[in-house]
Amino acid sequence: MTLSLDLLLGFALFALVTSITPGPNNTMLLASGVNFGFNRSIPHMLGITCGFFILVLAVGFGLGAVFQTYPVLYSVLRYVGAGYLLYLAWKIAHSGPVSEAEQGHAKPISYWGAAAFQWVNPKAWIMAIGAISTYTPLQGYFTNVIVIAAVFAIINLPSVSVWVACGSLLRNVLRDRRWLRIFNWGMALLLVASLYPMLHESFS
């Protein structure tokens, strides 16, 4: 049995809300839109969507069960992800002026870098596990996992592109070096703040 229309609509709303709300990916995309513009950020957007598509498939086809059996592996992954997020926050905080980014002195995150990041992104794992555990019927499970992953990808790409577009609109405002520095440090701090739920859970 494939997904019913009601379940599919409910999942589509879940996918939209989780894809368009703030998180590590969208914070980085907003900063990328400001520093590099929309076109140069397209590989970053595509990497997020494709990497997340593969992650949902992997969770649906058994990786989630591996982490339930060996929870230490999930803990290691989360801390590796936290370390990488801190590194990305540092890079955003020290991004140069928009004019320098345009001249090629700085580069946006690549397609492969963005795709790989999904595997250490705590929010991406929560989204993938939530999608599979809540919205995937057991009957026709193989087909349903593929449908869930595909629908998530279709909704995810335009959702994340909104953040890049907003960043691009801010480029003219932030051409002033001082305001750009304030913006980049703000985005870096938000990225670090996104680690709070994970750290709170780990130490509580």
C-alpha cells in the first residue's frame, strides 16, 4: 500500500515546515546569498537537497536501526557534526567584503561539501528519522521510502532557495564592510546557537 493522500499531505506540510525554518543549512545559505549571490550559491543548495535525499533513503533502508543498536556511533557522528559546524561558523564570521567574494578571493560551499554536511547535520538527522518513523507505512515500505525521500527533496529545494534569495536581496545593504562584518558574525553566532539543543540533551 502506498501513501494515502491524507498522509502525503500531512508529510508535505512536515517537509515544508522543517525545510524552511531556521537551522544550520538555512543559516549558511543566507550568509552565502549575502556573500556570493544567488547564482554562485546554487551548488550549495543542490548539494543540500541531494545529500538530504540520500540521507533519508539511508535512514529508511536501515541506517537508523544501526544507530539504535550502536548508539555510540550516533553520538560520535553528532560530535563530529558539532565540530564541523563550529568550523563553518568561524569561516562565515571571517568572510570578506562582498566585493572580495565577487572577485574570487572567497568561495561558497561546494556541491559535494554541502551534500556531505547533511551526514553530520543534527537537524537533518532529526528530519530524516521523523519522516521515516512517522509518515512511512510498513505495507509497500520500499516504495514508500523512495516516495518520502523524493517528496522531501522536491519541497526542500525551493524552501532553502528562499534563504539564498533573501541573502541576495541584502547584498546591496551589506556592501558596507562594517555592516557585513556584523551580519557575518551574527550568522556565525546563530550557527553556534543551533548546537544548543544537542549539547543540552547530551549533558542533561
